[in-house]
Amino acid sequence: MTTASLTVALAGNPNSGKSTIFNNITGSHQHVGNYPGVTVERREGFRRFDGNDLLVVDLPGTYSLTAHSLDEVVARNVIIDEKPDIIVNILDTSNLERNLYLAVQLLELERPLVLALNMTDVAEKMGLKVDEAAMSRKLGIPVVRTVGNRNRGTDDLLRTVAEAASAAKHKPFTLNYGPEIEARIAQITQALASLTAVKYPQRWLALKLLENDQDVNKAVQILPGWSELKAQVEAARTQLKALLGDDPEIAFAEIRYRFVGEVYREVAVAGSDWAQTTSDKIDSVLTHRLYGLPIFFGVMWLLFNIVFTVGHYPQDWLQSGVKALSDFLARSMADSALKELLVDGVIGGVGSVITFLPNILLLFLGIALLEDTGYMARAAFVMDRVMRAVGLHGKSFIPLLLGFGCNVPAIMGTRTLENPRDRMVTILVSPLMSCSARLPVYTLLTAAFFPDYLAGSVLFSVYIFGVMLAVVMALLFRKTLFPGASEAFVMEMPPYHLPTLRSIVTQMWERSVLYLKKAGTLILAASILVWFLTNYPADVPYSKDYDQAKAQIEETFASQAADQVPLPLGIEAAEENTALLAELDQQRKDALVQLDKDQASEKLANSYAGQFGHLIEPTIRPLGFDWKIGVGLVSAVAAKEVLVSTLGTIYSVGEAKENPSSLAGALTDDPTFSPLVAYALMIFTLIYSPCLAALAVIRRETNSWKWTAFSFTYSTALAWLIAFAVYQTGTYLGF
Ligand code: GDP
Ligand code: MG
């Protein structure tokens, strides 16, 4: 018996079941190494089947075969350089349409191909049946069904592989790109034919050159006659761009998608299964071309209304708790600097931040629900269209969505973007996604200056403004700093399902722990620092002698009271007398409180923080901000919640000790503030410098101080300009 030796390469999308099938085929006969020259894992295994010695190579999982990531280049170079006898493309049938995109690209490489429809069990549960015979006819290649995790269909697959390998030369598959493109392909193919033979299939090479594939360009550069060819390619690309109104690579990708859609509709037999049709019906609404975006905005609007309205109650309870603690300490401790540090610094600062925990939890609850049900993927799909219109990689929106929680994981999430330009742009705009740390600032200001029925919409408007600004800035950066083409991307659509209580509760718990940790460390440290800066120097030059002024009041009161010393008169007169005395006493108290307040605010104004604040005040005056806001904004670069804690400390330091009010109350009483100033401040907080943690991650991920400094500078400048526009326009309109 003769044994043929066959090399079989397994290709497929990530999570299509490649490794499972690889293990099914090879059992224990496998080893892991790296591809030559790159550190991408290479798994190889052996299997003897029906007189064939099979060498099975597991290619890296990829969604496409463009030259945009190392994995994709490795996968296609193995196919081109090592010329495996057969490629087995493993498809996740429950996501057939997306998986077919890779299949079409593999077909275009003109190597013998077998399709394995894996996960057919999942597909059937979703009510999706696939007509393999029709698929095989349409694509001209064998199609086999498998269920990897139950080792079903493996032998069938191997038999088909062996047959396909011994079959006569297969007929090459060609996807028709339409007359305009085909004419150029023909022209380039002809030019290529006159060049020295190259290892690439000619039609494929022509396509890749027209797509301006960097990797192929590099490989072809060394050929004699390249410069002439390059001129032809350039001319053809320019013509195509004019004809198609788009970069050729985008047009090509669209044609492939269209073809994939056509194949899918021909071979997919959707059962009348409830889950499938319902999910399709829901998708057709949620990701609709026109309504998709308004629905997304509507969902966000609802979310922020709930965050504000429902969050209000527990927030009030926490606020009363914090106030009770502060009152208790104020009563029970002897006057000292420590007492003031605790009451004004720690409780005024950290306490004010902690009260926003319920709102933050509600926000995360909302995000977790939207994510777990599968809606976020639809939102990403809808935003993908917008993103692609501005030239940003569709995948960018997934890290950006993470930014609603915290910008740090969002920036780290950009690692999934292979194209370095896309990645830089996404890193630069992701801080514009309003993170949960900014929510306390918005909630405080909204509650203080806007009526309850508007509050949710005000919050929503700030978040959406951030999203829109991110899109605009991405477009701007893409056009100026990082020009170049973007690639097409197929979005993964997880099936809808009910979120599990367990996963939601775990997420809430983790969030609370993180928030309280941050309050207990960074925000505590910032509050203590701010307290010192607002309380010292201890001796400040006052504009008048407050002690003497107080003594004066007491003296005046004493003499007035003495004048009223009752003569032995009638009962009526005595009553009148007591009333008068009470009134005088009240006047005395009011005057003393006022003096206290004046003294405290004068002391505050002369403190280190006050001096610094007044120094920078001229730069923010045009935005309607005063020095207190200035101090808050500078300290809040540490973490955005620190704006709340700093204002909390400043207002409780600058307040008479007798009748402290809530921070929101203090803000409402401050004539600097108005709804307009509050809104300008929210916008400024949204846009200006990323917090320290985010800046550190930007530094690490870009590996560049220059871009970190740029991120800080552009966002702060932009914040100033937009807050200026908001405040000045608002003032002009009479708000
Ligand atoms: P890879 O990323 O392509 O290598 O995918 P894996 O082989 O790691 O498979 C991803 C997951 O899908 C694993 O949990 C497998 O057990 C599971 N899986 C693989 N094939 C099937 C299948 O046919 N049906 C079902 N239901 N699950 C499968
Ligand atoms: Mg794997």
C-alpha cells in the first residue's frame, strides 16, 4: 500500500472550533512551536488516515486575510510559501455570514479548499439550517458538517480531504468584481505575466496590488520592472477611485461582502424557529440604517434618566449619613486642626465623593445589562457605520464603549486594533468617552442647577456630546495626523440572551470595591492635600481685625441689652422687653456668623490654594469660572472625582462653622455659579486632560512622551475653546 504525504492547513475565524478539530484529528501527536521569524504560535500534528500521512498545521485564527495584522500575514504566507496540499476552513455555522468572508478570501488564493461547517448544533438550535450541497455547488468546493466538541464529522472531513487531494486539478474560483475593476485586473495581470514568475497566484497578486496591500508591495518591489508596474497600478487605482468614489480596497471589500451575503441567502434555510426569526426581527430594528442610531441614543437617554432619578434616593440617604457623621464629629471633638482636617478635608472631600456611589453603580448596572443582553454589540454595529464614515476602524468602537466605564481599560483595549494609525487615533479620542469618574461631577452640578425633569437629559447630552466629539476628532486626526486607508471589519453579533443575576451582581460588587478603594486612597490623599493647601498659611493678613469686630458686636449688644434692663413695670411691658431682647440676640448672632464667614473666606482666599487659584483665574474667567473652580480643575487631573471632593473641601473650609450646608446648597448660594456656568463646567470636565491613570496608560501604550503630552494639551485646549463657546454663547443669549 502506498502512503501519500499530505499537508493540511486549518484556517478559520477565532473561536470557530479550530483547536478542537485540530485535537480531534491529531489526538496526542502534536507539538507547538513558532513560525520562523515571528513569535506567533504554530501547532503541528500528525495523523495517519486511510493510507495517507497527514501533517496538520493550525493557522492563526483570523477574520480576514488583509495585511493588517501579523496573524493575517502569517496565515496567508503559510498558504503561499508552504503550499499546503489542502486548506480546511473551519466555519462557525451559527455565524455563517461573517465566517464566509474569510472563506471567500481563501478561495481567492486559488489553493485546494474544503469547508467544515462546524457548530452546526448551535446553528440548528438557533433555527438555522444550511444546504451544504447548494453551498458546495455555488463555491465549487467540498463542504462537510462537523460538531467539534462532540468529535462528530471528523472522519468524514478527513475522507473529504483525502479525496480532494487526489482529485484532478480543481477549477479556480473567481469572484467577479464588475467590468470596471475586472478590466484593471486583466491589465495588471497581463503586466505581471511579462515579469519573472512569482510565487503568488497572478490574479490574486493583481488584486492585492490594486488594493495597495503593503506586504505584497514590499514583496514585489524587488522584481525587475517593478517601477513600470507600479506606475500602472497607481494609474489604475486613481481611475478606480474616480469611478467608484471610494478607495479601491473598500470597494473590493464591499463586493466580497455582497457576494458573501448572496451565498448566505442561497444556502441558509432559516427554520421557523422562534429564536432565529425573533432575533432577526429585533436586529433588523435595532441595527436599522435609519433608526439604529436614534434607538441607541434613546437607550442612552433612558439610562441616564434612570441613573439620575433612581440614584437620587440612595444618594440622599448617603448624604444624610455623611452629614450626621460630620455633625457628630463637629460636636464631640474639641476644636483643633485635626478636627477641621477630619470634618472639612476628609468628610468634606471623600464624603462628598462617596455619596455618588449609587449613581455610579446604576450606570454600571445599565452598561452590564446592555452588554450581557447583547445590545452593546448592536450599538457597536450601528456606531461602526458612523465610525467607518469618518475613516476609523469599526473595531475602534468596542474599546470606545469600554470608555463609558473607565478610560484606562478602553485605552488598553486598543491593542485589538492592528493598524497602528487606527490605534493612535483611538487612544487619542477615547478619553472623550465620558467615564464613570466624571459622573459625580455631572450629578452634583445637575442636581444643584437643573430641575429634576431635565436632569437625565442634561446628563445624556454631556455623554452624547463626548461621543460626537470623539467621532469628529477622530475624523480630524485621521485626516491630518494619521492619514491612510482604513480596513473593513465584520462585527461579531452574539445571540441575545437574558443576563444572569450572578454576573451582574459580581460586576456591581467589583465596581463598588474599586470605587471605595479609589475614594479611600487617591481621593483621600488629594482631599488631605487640598485641605492643607486651603488652610495654610495659618496667619494671613486680614483686611480688618475680626476679633476686634466681634468684640465690638458683643459690646454693642451688651450696652443695648443694658438699655433694655426692665424696670419693674407691668407684665405686658416685660413680655415686650423679652421679645426685643431675643431680637437683639438674633441680630448679634447673625452678625457674628457673617463675620465668621467673611473671615473664613478671606482666609481661604489667602491660602496657598487661594493664591494659586487667583493666579490662574484670569485664564478661566472667560469661561465663567472663578478661582475655586480653577483649583478644583487642577487637582482633578489626579482623578476627575477630585473636582467634587476639592469643591467639597473648599466650600466647607470657606464656610462659617455654625450652619454648614450641603455642597450642592453651597454651590447654589455662590453667585459665581449659574446653570450656564455649571453646564460649561461639565463640558470642560468632560473634555479636558485625561486623569493621571489614563495619561500613564497612554504613555505606556504609545511608548511616547510626545503623544502623551499631545493628548494632555489638545484636550485641555479643546475643553477651553468649547467651554468658552458654551459660556459666551449662553451669556449672549441671556442664560
Ligand atoms: P478556536 O479559537 O477556533 O481554536 O476555537 P476552539 O477550538 O478553542 O473552540 C472554541 C469553543 O467552542 C470551545 O469551547 C469548544 O469546545 C467549542 N466548540 C468547538 N466546536 C464546537 C461545536 O461544533 N459545537 C459547539 N457547541 N461547541 C463547539
Ligand atoms: Mg485555538
